Amino acid sequence: MIDTVVQERRIKGWSRARKEALFALTHEKLTALLERSKAR
């Protein structure tokens, strides 16, 4: 029973970390695009 709870917490933490990583990557791409359009 405890193992299941630990696994669920691990999965939730991992998915949150993945979402944050994806958000950061998307943000970096958008920032890079904005910088490129300003440079023109």
C-alpha cells in the first residue's frame, strides 16, 4: 500500500517537473524568436 502512494507521488512530481521543463523550453524558443524579429 505504501509503495503505491510513493509511486504516485513520484509520478506526480515527475510530470510536474516535465511540464516545467517543457514550459521553459517553449519560453526559450519564444524569447529567441522575439529577439530574432527585433534584430531585423
